[in-house]
Amino acid sequence: MHIKGIKPIHFFLIIIILLLMLSLCAHYYLMNDQQIIKRFNDIYAKSEVWRHTTWLGVLSVQTPCDNWIMQEIIHEVKPDFIIETGTFLGGTALYYAMVLEQINKNGKVLTVDIKDSRDKKVLGSNLCKERVEFIKGDSVSKEVIDKLSERVKNHRVLVTLDSLHTKDHVLKELKLYSQFVSLGSYIVVQDTYWDLMPSSMKKELIARGWSVSKRGPLEAVKEFLKTNNNFKIDKSKEKFLLTWYPSGYLKRIK
């Protein structure tokens, strides 16, 4: 075929480009809902917007959708204590404390980290001084567990895990902290998405100094649920589709 004014080689290139565009369109058109959701989560992670997500000026390395769901859970459970492992700069603990203040006038956030890296805005916050208790230590150490056990005894408790993201560590936390969770409340395992992250993205983060384990929180959840039927995955908490805690919202049912 020859079209006046267009050389055969140009016509051939146009056909190739059109075929590539059709192939690309077909690829996305044929993706099922779960593949689209996964692709969007990957795009969100790669954008690194999470490195600049703050609550009242303090970094909170969470998706806004997960933080919103945590607000719904806090309202639903009405805990006396929220136990958080992995304080980092304290932005998420500050957020939990502000929500809890509206739900339970005596509620407290107990946040655990192996080192104190809290932002000065957190340290200077009157709300944090009143409602957030920082516990320095290894989250799976006997000393920390004993301290928490004494503190939350006979109270309604919600737990969220966000410390070292290796399978072994998270599994230890699940076994130790599940004892604190009240009936109808949750133990929320954060960053289960890291197990699903594309390998190329993992390598990129590792090259930048991030600690990304090949076997992480999601594997720990699966292993934990094999031997503990007191909890079930609550998929309704993933309703916003964007989540870094897929299969990580564990509700105590008995």
C-alpha cells in the first residue's frame, strides 16, 4: 500500500506505533480490578509522596486512607489504650492521640521504639504530654511486654504494629501483643504491602538505605493465623482500595 506523500518506511513506523498503542490499551483494559488496585498502590509507593505526608507538620509515613480507617476503628472500638510499636518521629502517635481525645477523655497512646527519634513538635505538644506515653526499648523484650501488660490490664486495647518489618520480628510481635487486644478490637499489622512490592522497587529502596526484608509482615500474618483462630482478616477496612496494610487489619472475634 502506498499513500501519496508518505514514504513506505514512515507508513510502516506509523503502523508499528498504532499496534503498540493498541497493545498498551488492551493490557490495561484486560486488567481485572485487583490488578488495577495493585498497580495503583505500586504507583503511589513509587511516587514517594509518603515521604512528605505530615500530620500537623510532623511526618506520618502512612497513606491517608489507612489513617482514615484507623480513625474509624478508634471510634468503633473506643479503646482506653492504643499500643503502637514503632514511634519514629511521633506523627502517627500524635494523630491517634488527637482522635482518641474526642472518643475517650481518659484514653492514652502507648508508643514503643528502640530509640527516641521524636520530632520536637511532638515533644512540645501539650496533647502528647497528656495522652502519649513513650516507652523506649525493644518491642519484643520481656521488660517492655511486662510494662505494657501491667499498664493495660483490665482495659480496652487496640494495637498497631509498625516497627521492624521482618517476618520473624512481626510474628513475635503478633504472638506477644495479641494477648492485649480486646474482643471486637484489632491488631493492625502495618506495611504488609511491602511483601507485595515489585522487586525492582525493593532494590531501589534498599540502595537508598531502607530496611526492606524479602519476608515481611504479610508472611508473618499468614503464619500467625495458621495457629490462632481468635482473629480474622477484616477486608472491609480496605474499602478505599489504597492501603499499605492489605490483609493487615486483624479483628479479634473470640
